[in-house]
Amino acid sequence: MADKTDTYCLMDQFLWGEEVNLETIRIVCLANSRKLGERCIAGVDLETGKWVRPVNEGGAELSLKDINYEDGSTPQVLDIINMPVIKRQPLYYQPENWVINRKNFWSKVGRLPVSKLQQYCENLPFIFYNSSDRLPQDFILSKGIEQSLILVEVEGICIEKKLPPWRANSQVRAKFKYNGIFYDLAVTDIQWEQKFSGQQIEIGEYPCKGRFLLTIGLGKEFKGEHYKLIVSIIKLD
């Protein structure tokens, strides 16, 4: 396994004051999104079929240095990745979190065909318990949640670039129906956000036809709410 000791100057046996129990999880990457100026990566463990969200200690977001492969490239959606981790560290709103071992590079070992993804799709009455774009913190604390990441298939989406009065810059959102219910959620998928946030794209709505897979996650608490975020958009046809 490639070593990043020169980069991080970490001890061989201890990391953040804890003994390192080196483990590698093989995931298919289903999210590479923006998170507070850094990155959020998430995927499904190919052995267990469970969601994994790699994080730094305390659930902190990842830097580009954290996620780079040894050749300097960054993970892309559908990459199959061997990811060195230390331990599970679930948060009340993100039970899938695993603390990464920053001493070693991640390694790409292949690509998963899009046709293999639908086995991971959910069929739920609601996206995270309601039809809103957020979930109250009080609800999560009182009821608890089993997952904060889901993959759903939808027919058609409408991308909207808007400039809310409380923001200094534009926001990219996606409107769609899932199980007959309308949703309007913020997009943090790096590629789609960059595509529609550029100055050449006017404020407005942009319908996109076809079938799509959406990876949707819950963000950090903000004013008593956890917002639902589209962290990946994958076109099927």
C-alpha cells in the first residue's frame, strides 16, 4: 500500500493519539461532491453492500490531499477504490462514517459499469421521511435514522440555477419526482454544479430528459435543520 508519511509525518503505530488498526474497504464511488469548500466522498462497500462515507476525525470533510490517488488524480463516480480506514465513527445524522487512514494513498482498482448500479437503488415511500428539502434535527435526535445516504432512480430532472436573496452567489438545484412525490433539492455534485453555475449559464430552469440515478445525502446541521443534498447525478440513458 502506497505511503504518504512524507506528506503527513505520521507515526507508524499511532494516529490522532489512537492505535492504528489498519483496514481497507473496497467501495464503488457514488458521490464526489462539494462540502464546505472541501470534498465529500461516499460509496457502497462492494463486500457488504453497505454505504460508507470516509471522513476525517469528528466527521470533518476531506481535502483534495486526503483523497488523491498516488498519481495525483482524484476519485470519480463509478471508480472502484481501495480505501484505507481506521475505524467506524458514526454521527447521529451520518451513521455511515468511517475515519480514513491519512497515512496511505487511496488506490483505484477499476470501474463499475453503470448497468450494475441499480442493485443499490432504494424503493422508499419518501426520501428521508418526508417530501421537504430538509429534516429537522429534533426529528433525527428523537427518532434516530439508519442511513443518511440513498441511491434512487428517477425519470427526468429539471436543473435550476437560481440566485436566492440570502446568497451572494447562485445556487444549483434539481427538481424531480420520486414515487409520485415532487422534490426540489440543492445539488453539490462537483461536475453538475460547475456545469450550471458558470457565468455563461443564465438564471433559469433546464429540463434534462432520460433516466437518472441520484445519490442523496444529509448535510450538517444548519439552524436546526439537516438539508437533503444531491451529491451525485448519474445519467442512465
